[in-house]
Amino acid sequence: MTDPSAAPPAEKLSNPGLRAVNQAAMMIEMT
């Protein structure tokens, strides 16, 4: 269970690709 709030915002801004992957993973976990 990865919580987007737990991830440091700097890390998301640092890697836009990672942000997309994280968003996809979050969507998969929600379903």
C-alpha cells in the first residue's frame, strides 16, 4: 500500500516519469 502523501513531493517533481508510474500504481491499488 503506497500512499502518495507519504512520498516526498520533491521526489515527484524530480522525476515526472516516476510520478506517472506512481499514479498508475495508485490506480491499480484503488481498484
